[in-house]
Amino acid sequence: EVQLVESGGGLVQPGGSLRLSCAASGFTLSTYWMSWVRQAPGKGLEWVANIKEDGSEKYYVDSVKGRFTISRDNAKNSLYLQMNSLRAEDTAVYYCARGSHYHLWWGQGTLVTVSS
Amino acid sequence: EVVLTQSPATLSLSPGERATLSCGASQSVSSSYLAWYQEKPGLAPRLLIYDASSRATGIPDRFSGSGSGTDFTLTITRLEPEDFAVYYCQQYGSSPRTFGQGTKLEIK
């Protein structure tokens, strides 16, 4: 069974950093693009970033370019999102999702709150 | 980027009725690369439709998608109580991937 489990969320001050992790199981991570999607409280879904199977290509939404870095370790079956210079508007539930097109499989999400 | 506009924002219907949800794109969606998701409180989104009209595995046939270019529709025939939720469209024909703002389907 495919499972995606996010971790690493929490409360952080504006300007701070956080690293999210997504543990994948039930499939071979190295054969799929992976994505991060977020949802601010009471708001809609927003695609954040995606990464090619081997990590050679990465794409970001404009609002996080230069601040967030997506990466992966296929040997550890893990996806990551390093978030620096966090802002209040980055407060959201962050989901990892399999694929770069549509997403059949999603994690349960991890909440990131940016507040002083 | 491709902006997706969903209408209506809220749709109030009764169980057994037919729901028609619209998703308009600011420019043509390449290869009809459009998906629909259902979201319920506290749960991750559930893929319903991909490639504009293909049902995802396990999705009941009362859900159907149609459209191409800039106009897409999700139709739910004979609403069941569990269908009342928020629905999002998403395009993956170009980067950045974008979602619509959602349509809330509520019980009348």
C-alpha cells in the first residue's frame, strides 16, 4: 500500500527555518516525480514545488523561489522541503504528493505556523 | 501562469439532485491536462478525475468530467450525502501547476 507520511512541521518565528520530510513507502520512490502542495487555513490548494525522479530538475512557485529548496534521497525513500526566511503567509498545511501532474497519492499533511 | 476560476463558489443542492461544477482557464490547458479533487475537513484531497475526463481508480461512475481548451466541467449525478464537500480543479499542462479556488457543495 502506498503511504506518504510528512513530518517536521511546527511553530516558527518569521525569518526562521524549518525542514519538512516525507517518508514514502509501498512504491519505488526513484521512479516518480514528487511534489509539495500547501493549504493555508481556510484557503485553497497551492502547488509549491516538484522534483524529478533523480533530483536533476526542480520547479517552484514564484512566491517561494530563493527561499525554499526541494530535495530527495531515494536511498532513504524520503522527500524534503527546506524552508528558509519564513513569512506569515507561509503558514499552511504542507502535503507531499506523488507525481508531477495529477496526484493520486497524498500524505496526511504537516502544519507549519509562522508567527511571533 | 494559467489561472483557474471555479464557479459557482458555493452550490446548494439536495441529495439525489445533479451537480454541475465549472472550471475556466485563463488560457488553453495543454492536452486537457486537468484534474478534479474532492476535499473534506481534516483529510487530504482525493483525486476524482484526471486528463479532464478519466475517472480515478475506485471513483463511482456518478462522477464525470468533460471539457477541453479553457472550459471544463465536473458533473455529479444523483448526489449522495458523502458527496457534499469542496471540489478543486487543477491544471498540469504548464508550470507552475495551478488550482482553482474551489467550489463548496453544500446540502440545501
